[in-house]
Amino acid sequence: MTERESNKTNLPSEFICTEGKHSLFENAVRELPIPVSSVFMGEDGNIVPAAFEETESLFMCKEHDLTEKTFPKTMARTRNIVLRGVKQKTPQKVTGKRVAVLFSGGPAAGGHNVLAGLKAALGKDNTLLGIRKGPKGLLKGDLFEVKTSQLNEVINTGGFGFLGTDRTKIKTPDQFEQVKETILKHRLDGLIIVGGDDSNTNAAFIAEYLEKESIDCRIIGIPKTIDGDMAAGKNLPISFGYDTATKVYSELVGNLAEDAASAVKYWHFVKLMGRTASKITLEVALQTKPAIALISEEIAEKNISLNQMVDDIVRIITLRRMKGINHGVILIPEGLVEFIPEMSVLIQELNKVLAEYERDIRDLPTLKNKQEFLYPRLTAHSAQLMAALPEEIEEMLILDRDDHGNVKVSQIETEKLLIEKIRYKASEVKRHPEKYFGEGEGKIPATPEQLQELQNLSLSTQSHFLGYEGRSGKPTSFDAAFTFALGLTAGSLVLAGKTGYMAAVTDFDKGGTILALPLTGLITCEMRKGKEEMVIEKSLVKTSSPSFKAYAENREKWALNDLFCSPGPIQHWGPASRQMPITVALDQEYTDYKTFNLGEEKVIKLKD
Amino acid sequence: MTERESNKTNLPSEFICTEGKHSLFENAVRELPIPVSSVFMGEDGNIVPAAFEETESLFMCKEHDLTEKTFPKTMARTRNIVLRGVKQKTPQKVTGKRVAVLFSGGPAAGGHNVLAGLKAALGKDNTLLGIRKGPKGLLKGDLFEVKTSQLNEVINTGGFGFLGTDRTKIKTPDQFEQVKETILKHRLDGLIIVGGDDSNTNAAFIAEYLEKESIDCRIIGIPKTIDGDMAAGKNLPISFGYDTATKVYSELVGNLAEDAASAVKYWHFVKLMGRTASKITLEVALQTKPAIALISEEIAEKNISLNQMVDDIVRIITLRRMKGINHGVILIPEGLVEFIPEMSVLIQELNKVLAEYERDIRDLPTLKNKQEFLYPRLTAHSAQLMAALPEEIEEMLILDRDDHGNVKVSQIETEKLLIEKIRYKASEVKRHPEKYFGEGEGKIPATPEQLQELQNLSLSTQSHFLGYEGRSGKPTSFDAAFTFALGLTAGSLVLAGKTGYMAAVTDFDKGGTILALPLTGLITCEMRKGKEEMVIEKSLVKTSSPSFKAYAENREKWALNDLFCSPGPIQHWGPASRQMPITVALDQEYTDYKTFNLGEEKVIKLKD
């Protein structure tokens, strides 16, 4: 009997041991060390909670009076002063605290390390409780005690699967009452809310409510969102999950750029997740150097119309063709439509008409009837724009509404809208070369041979949407370290009796500085769906930022030459495993993005 | 001035150095060592070409007489005997040979290492020429001499970008004449064709043609296809590119499984590339353990109808819901439609009618007219099936035809077809619970509370297509080693004067055995589009294979419990970087899939 024959039956059974997140990779990442900032390092090398002291940094609310009126108790307490985490001088033993944690909104890589960090900060003398399925679980009181053994199983792994998440917003008096009941029933001393801008706004309101009700439970927010729009300059360069998501997308965009250059015929149109900000698109563009990347904030700022955008893109496609490059990658931020000036006007008009004539629109039997009803009620400019949209998009705008009766902007297939408009325009360039080529302003020089060749070229397009696959990947080394630090910070804040703060980490290049940002300091007043609301402001791409400038200064070169990078799959070992987002490094004016430094590395094994 | 201020301007300029495939990752992978089989190791540690000897292994053609009639010269020469690569006993210096190489068909990871391997085998005394843009470049004579410095730049990187590729088929006498002209003009002693089944079939025909024309140019094929359908049992366990593509897809499917379990509401429907075989889907299923994976070959073999398939899937969705799991991942092979018995009949009927009445169909003005014309010409069963398809799919079947006038099967959005059918069926289960729940055969036991809960559940679906992003990724360590070995083998074969073979490597678990497979031995006679053609047979999933059995034996458990794995991004360093495809390890009856062994590792720096 040969070796193979005798072992024949072993492999199938051995392979089954990988079930339930025990692939070779998953088992190995659980053992990876995590850097820990010095403020959490105890004398004996064990992890200890940090203490906090006030800094000189004070948040100036954009709407100070309104914010103070809305959050009087919290503002009186925090005075909007940023706290800094410091090493406890004489470690104080806090015991018997019960702290619950929930995930809110879409998953982001590193959530499980937040839990591990929390547990490590609370230690064995306090209790960590997990809230199942997000804010809904908080309302229903669906809590359980988290065991260290469970966390050792999920540390460094992706997703929010250990707790689950949901998108329930806590707004009504009844809901606040339910939160109170859960807190009292489970005798919670602290509640950690891991979420984006809306969830942290929620955290601020809950903190204020509990103070008013004289309930002694600390509320701490943790900045999560792959979109990267939850950030606060030097105090919080970025939210967690952004690094992993952008690196997953960069791997795929790099592969698609390679694919375009290999098959030498495709234009890959890639829509990237990110409801509002184009921060994901900017990071992926800097990582991969595509032919074209659209940045919504710039388009709104410069008032670039849809037609202008299409003309610009077709011009680049044509210039590349003149150089023999009939392929490329175009990055499109998911939220683009709302930033295109005339589309934004159309959507606003539609929302208004749809609200005013809800019943009419609903009851009119056919799409044609609805169109007949709608068109006269739009401005001429908007009506003309809508009539020129691809049929499916027009249909979607009229028929698909969200719970508030508004157009579902996020579902508009922007990439397909652009593809259709670009194909139309590119075909015009072929049909009327005299208008586009030759001498004279705005015209492209071309030889007769080039024009002949152009007639033989076709525009092969492929559309892609990169979204869900970036939310639940294994955290990069950076996100793994960042989230563990955020968990340690949040746990320390609760033990230090702080409430109404968001945990933050900065100085990613030199060991990590631990901060606590007063939630009220981040809040501003925005018009949302026609109503004034107190919300945490989204951090958008600034066209004055170093990261945007790095793109703007190089994009012409990337447009006209195939200079793309394929930055590869996320590495957890080896020389490429310690990178941070390039946009963050540029905007924070770090000297390096290839190696972050968030403290001394430790293999984390939680002990009971 | 602080350290940051003084360095402020360095980072943007430093970052620009990454342009054109010089990201940190790309620079690092170029330096990675590659295992080299002992037969290519010279006395001095340098790489040398292998020699070849006949084995006892003889390919029995399925259509021996027909093959011998079609390929008399080649068959007389190779006698369909498999050759084995051995270490040259007394190294013979072959010099002055000119060998050209082309990529054909879709990109696959590792193509650049094939070139590096070829160059290393040919050494500095022979010339490697690259053919630009695939077979079309061969016809046009678009060749250039490949420099070692160029290959050192692309070694271990992804895609076919260095040469480009296309899908031109060489079939007509004129085309063969053009191939001859190019060979004579460039004085080629060898031509290496890197491609899939069609391209290697082409290689066989070119080899025979050249022998007939008494032109002394060796033709060697190299088995490339991410689909994995180019394989020959123990002699060639798999084609190159499969490992990388399946690992890219497995990363994403694992992330989506995490995402489903985190958001606790989504069913992700994932269509996976693979025109015919379901080998990619099977590998990804074994890697990720999804709720459901459809294997086309099984569906055809068991004659499972579309409705039966939908019923089975909805049953699993319902059983999971009974256990509180309202989410999951469903894998769908791209080629599924053609394997569903009644769909396959419908497509055949349509192709026949569309061919017979081409003019009528084209000239009828509206879709409705075309439908009126088509329906009476189908069998009643097919007409009924087509009428029940989603509108867009029906439209696509009627309107979109390929160059041969056939239905474009690959463009049918199978995942959307399934989603629509499944939503319809799942809604029926909710509307008529009495038919599906309770006691009795085939019914699902449920408590009144469970049935109540079911009414509150909605089916949130997301569809994905994973394809292009898997073709041009950086080769895995396995594909990097495999392709370098294939290149070394092909180069050695040309130098040894062999023609009409395909380079192959086997015994991935013990150093790699180098083989040359007679192309004619792989050829069979198939009906393609109504005509008999001599082609290399596609290797499909066998339901009797260990890999399929490993899936079949475990799928019920994976269907009813969330036991998924998230095998993570491809690692090029660290403990997870040496895996091979699990399907290959199972079917080859290896004892391990975690560590391949293709020889001793060497950092490859080609020298002039």
C-alpha cells in the first residue's frame, strides 16, 4: 500500500475541521499579535485601563447655543473638552461594573477586536455584556454575558457576526423609555455604542437622557464606518473599517486594472460603496491610479453638470485611444448622483412632488400615466433631464420610494447611467470626427490613420459594484490594532466614570495617542428631509486637503497613461502588512504610510 | 519646526514612486522565492533545461481512428505516449533557437511566470520572443524580443499585461498560411501557446499543419484557464490560474458569508465565473461552506428541473428560518443554465428557430412581434417555460445573439432568474403555510410561534457576479510555482526538439513531476453548434470524485447551520501562503492541501 493509499481517507475528515471559521487562515490570524499603546501597559506587562486628563483642546460647536440647549447636562459636564488617555499612576481597582456593548449599522472590519479590547480593559472583576442584533436588541433587552473564551475565538476575525447588528434608530420617547428599562433591568453601569454618525448622535441623546433621568450609566461611542466619513481632523483621523474596506476594494480594482490591460479591450466601471462621502473612492484611486476617478465633493463644488462630466470622460477615453490604449478603469462613488447639481435639483423636485401628490402617483395605473402627471409638475430643466435618462433609471426614480416616500438615491445605478451616456457620446465622437478632431481649441490632434483606427474600435464596458465584500473582511493589521485600542479606550472611559464621549485614537505614526472626544462637540444642526436635526457632521473629502491634491496633481498623467498599481490582497504577514490608509497619512502629514505604529505588539489571550 | 512639518512634502512625492505597478506589495512579491523542481536544477545551482524520456503511460483517444486521420503526422511522431522530464545527464548546449510565446483567451494568474520560466529554460544562448495581443498578433506577425530586465519586472505579478491577449481562433487555411509566414519571417524554432482547451486544440492543429508543410518549428501548449476545466487526471491535476481565481472568489464569498451573518438579514446570491464546468464553484464551496452551492454537472446528471431546484432552495431557506437563521450565501456557477435540462432544450430550440428564421426575427419590428412569431415554433413545453421566465431574460433570449446567431448563454443573468423564482416561491410558502408545514411527508414541523415569526420575515437578496477580479490577481504561491515550472517545461521541450505536446506538472505534494502530454491524446470529437469538431475535451466535475463527495456529504449540515469559513485574502507570506486547491488535493488523494511542494525555493533573478 502506498503512502497515498493509506492516507486516502484522512484528508476529507481533516478538512472538515475547518468548518465554522477554522480555515488555516482564520486559525492563524487569531494568533497574530496586536500592538498596544503604552498607556494601557501595566507594570507586569499585563493590560490595564488608562486614566484620562483634560487637554487644552476644546471643541467649538458650530451651533453652540442650540447644542447647549439640546444637551445641557452633558455640556455642563464635559465642557466640550477633549480628554487624553494617560497611564494610571497608582492603578485603582474598579470592580463590579456591568458594561454592555452593541453594534449599529453596517458591519465594518474590527468590531470583534473592539469587544476584545473592552473585555481586556474591564478585566475579570467587571462584566461585559453583549447586546444581540444592534439597537433593536437594546430596546428588547436581548443581552448576554460575554465569555473570554468566546472572544479568544473571534479576535482578529471579520464582521459583526458575534453580536449581529441592525439599523434601528432610537428616537421616540417610548424607545428612550425602553433603553432605560434595559439599563435598569440589567443594572448596566456603561453602554458602548459602536456605530457611525447617526449611532453616535444617538449615543449623545441617550447620554443626555440618562443624565436627566439621573440614571448612573455611562455612554461611550466608538467611531465605525467603512465610508470614512466619521472623522475629526487631528483628533480622529479616520473611523475603523475604512482601511480594510478600501484595501479589499483596492485589491479588486487593481486586479480589474490588470485585467483591462491584459484583455486590452475592457473599460471597467467600478462603483464603490460610500453613501455620501467619496473618501473610499479617493483612497482607492491613490492606491490604484486608475484612468479616471470621480470625486463627488469636487463635482458639487465646481458645479459640474452630468453632460460636462460625460464629455470629460469621453475626452479621456478618446485621448487614450489616440495613444493606443483602448481600456481602463473608472471609479464612481456610490453617492455621486446627489452631488451632480442638476440631478440633485431633480431629486429634490421629485421628492416634493411625490410627497404632495402621493395618492395620485400611487393610484395612477400605468407608468405612462404617472409620467404624464409628473412631467408638468417639474421645472422645464428637470423634466428635460429626466426625459434624457435611461429608461430603467427614470422608472426607478418614479416607482421606487423609501419608507419616507423619498427617491431611493442609493439604489440608482449610477454606473449604468454613466455607461449609457458615455456610450452615446463616444458613438457621436466616432460619427462626427470633424467636430472633435483637428486643429483649434478643444479639438484633439489626430492623423488620418488614427481616425481610421478609431472607426474600428468598440467600447466594451463592464460594470461592477464593490460594497458588501469590503464590510466584513478580516481587519487589516491597522484596523485590528486601531479597534483593539478603541475597545481599551471605551472600557477605560467607563471605568473612569466618563460619559458622553467618543473613544478616539490618533498619531498612528508614533505609538498612538488615546483621546476621548465630547460627543456634543461633534454635533451640528443640519436640514434633513426638510427638518432641522442635531447630528454629527459627516466628514467629506475636502478639495483643499493634501490627499485630494495628491490625486488632482497626478490624475491627468494617470488618465493618459497606464500607470496603475495592483496593491494586492491584504497581507497579514510580511513586508506589506503594516500599511495605513494613504489618505490618512497624507492628511495627517505623516512621513510614512507603509508602517503604522500603535504600540508594542502582544499576542492577546484573554484570561478569566 | 516639528519633525512632521519638515517632512511634510516628502510623502506625496514618495508615494508617486509607486506608479506603474510599484506598490509596496508589488515590489515585495517580485522578490519572493519560487520553488523549482529538481529536474531543472543544474550542478552549480543554476537553472538548466530538463531532458525527456518516454513513460509507460499511453493516451487512448476516444476517437482513435478519427484522430489519427486528422493528425497523422503528429500521432506517428508522439504515438500518444506521455513523456517525463528528467535531469539532463550530460548537459547539452542548445543555442541559437528562437522561440515565440503568446497568450490566448481570458487572463489567468501566473502568465508572467510562464514567460520567466521559458526565458530561464532557454537561457542566454537562445532568444525568447513575445507575441503581442494573442493569436491576432501571431497572424499579424507582431513580435518583439523579450529582455530579461522586462521579465524581472513582471515576475510574480498578475495578469497578461506584458503581452496582452485576445480570442481569435485560427481555423481558416488563410490563417494557417499567415501563421506559417510569421514563423518563417521570424525564423521561429518554437511556438508556445498559452491557453485553454480551444487554444490547445489550435496548437494541435498548427503542429500537424507545420509537419505537413515540413516547417521545423515546435509547437507546445500550456494549460491555462481559471475555470479548471483543462485537466487530465493524474497527468495534469489542474490548469494554471484556477488556484488564484478560486482563492480570490473564496475571500469574497467568505466576506459575504460574514456579512450575511453580521447584518443578519441578507441572502447573497453569488454567480461565479466558469463558462461550462462548475469546478470553481465546487472549490469555493469547499473553502467557504456556504448554505447552498449549485453544481451544474449534478443537476444535469440527476435531471433536476428549474422548479425542483427552486423548491429545494426554498426548502433550505425555510428550514434555516425555522432555526432562526434568515440569511446565507448561495453559489451559482455561471454555466448553470445550459445544464438545467429544460432550459438546455429551450436554448437548443431557440438556436434552431433563430437560425432557420434569422431574417424574419431580425426584420420583425417589435419584441411582441418577435414573440408572436417564435412561440408557435417552439414545443409547448419550451414555450410554457419561456413564458414563465422573468421578462428581461425572455427579452435577452430573443434579442441578444452571438456572432454565430446563437443565444448568448453566458450573458443570461442566472442569479437574477433564480432570485425571482425563489422570491415567488418563498412568498407562496408564507401565503399558504398549511401546504408546507405540519405533520406528514415532505412537510416541515413548526410551532405556531414559528409560523407567526415567519410572517414577519422578509427575503432580502443581493446578487453578485465574481469574475473578472479573479483572472488577473497576483498568482498565489502555488500558481507562481506551477507556472514557472510550466514555462521551464515548455522551454525544455522546444530545446529537446519535441512538438505537439502540452507541458504539464503533477505530484504537487512531492516536489513536482514534469510531464509532456501528447496533444492528440487529449482530443476527442464533439458536436459543437451542430457540427462535429475535433477538440480537447473539457474536464467537468465528476459526481463520483472525492471532491464532489466531500461536498455532497457535508452540504446538508452546511445548509442547516451557519458553518461557513472565511478563508481570507491570499497570503504571500506566513503560515497560510502555501495552500493548493482543496479539490485537487482530494481528487489526487494527497494527504495534505495546506503545503504544496514543487521543489526547492529560489529567488529568481534572470540574467542576460
